[in-house]
Amino acid sequence: MTRPTVTKSARPGADSVAGGPRRGRFRTVPVPLLVPALVGLAFLLLPLAALLVRAPWRSLPGQLTSAEVWQALRLSLVCATSATALSLLIGVPLAWLLARTDFPGRGLVRALVTLPLVLPPVVGGVALLLAFGRNGVIGQWLDAWFGITLPFTTTGVVLAETFVAMPFLVISVEGTLRAADPRYEEAATTLGASRFTAFRRVTLPLIAPGIAAGSVLAWARALGEFGATITFAGNFPGRTQTMPLAVYLALQNDPAAAIALSLVLLAVSIAVLAGLRDRWMRAA
């Protein structure tokens, strides 16, 4: 005579998590938490809703097809992409240095790397001027030896955006490196691979989601940069006037055009988040 088999759930509450009772959890949220949460949500969404409500929809096509708008948008996309590429070139090795090596003052170096996250962008622009300006610490030698002038040029826009955006990439990649198992790299080196080969063939594929997530954050931050750009590169149409600068200038003379430009930046930001966030952020 066989005994009846009793099947148990893998963990307590598994049925309630997978089934219908999960939908009722919202009703159990305490009011002292729900009310400020809704206030915070409204605080974030109302300005965006006001932007959509006050948008000049009838004249929007004509404003968005103007040469000035496309010029500023093209410059913004080119500079943000160039700043992201530069951040990848120097930021990924910096993140590896912070995550995989131990040296005196590493904590101080990490704090200095993340300083642009909390530093006012205008202060960052002033610091860039003092470093790379024509009379700056490094800029005077660049001008005297090579005839290179960085401020108030398109290259200056790229440098300003890199300065404020690269910390996002470094933080993301460093966190992914710390989560990755270093024994894969050690196994590659014991099999005869050099440290650089192990990094290129083993580490990079492991941390690819973190690199992609950091690149998206850096690109979005560079696209919206204003303070450091206008301080270090100025506001010259066709050369240094990016979309945020065009919005600021239009707001003083033509508020409808400023709203139209803001809608373009809003649409680009939503497209970035919708297209890449679920793919890379979740993987990271």
C-alpha cells in the first residue's frame, strides 16, 4: 500500500507571491508612507505634465524644423557621443584600477573621481578654465607648444561634458567589477594569458552590462550638461551652442521656442530610457 505524496511549496508564501494575493499588497501600504510617496510622484510628474500642457502644439512643427534647432541638436548628439567615447577610453581603465588594485590613497582617489557628481557644474567650468584655458596650468603650454586652444571650441564642449559625465561611468563599471568574480581573471593568467589579455578576453565580456549601463548614464548626463559647458566653451551657435544652451537663450526671447526645444530633449531622454534601461540596467 503506497502512501499519498504530499507536495510542499519550495518556500513559504510562494503561492501568494505568484498568484492573485500579490495584487492586493498595494492596499496594505501604510498611509504615512503612501501619502508622501504620492506627493513625491506628483512633484516629479507635474512639471513634465505642465511642459506638455503649455507646449505650442500648433506652431511646434515649424519651430522644430528651423535650422537653429537642428544645428543645436546635431551638435548636442555629436558632443555627447564624443564625451561618452572619451569617458569609455579613460574611465573603464580608471574603474578597473579602483576595483582591482590596492594602492595608498585609493579612497582619496575614489572621492576625487566622484567629486564632479556633487560639484556645481559652473565651478567645474571655472576649474576647466584654470586648467585648460589659454593662461591655464596646462592650457598655456598647449597654446605655446602646439597652438591648441580648447576654451570656446567644440572640443571644449566635449571636455566639459566628459568632466561631468565620466564619474557616472566609473561608478557603474567599478561596481560591476567588484561584483564580478576575479577568479576568472586569475585562471586566465595561470593559463598563460597576460593581465591585459585577461582583461580584454575575460573581464570585458563579464562587465559588458555595467559598461553599457554606465555609458547610457554618461551619455544622458552629457546631453543635458549646461553649467560647465557655458562657462568653459561659451554659447556660440554652430560651434558650442548645445540644446540646453539653446533652451536657455530662447527662454529669454521666445518662451514658445524654449518649450519646443525642451520637448525635443524630453523625447530624446524618454527614448534612451525606454530603449536601453530594461535591457542593460536589469542585466547590470
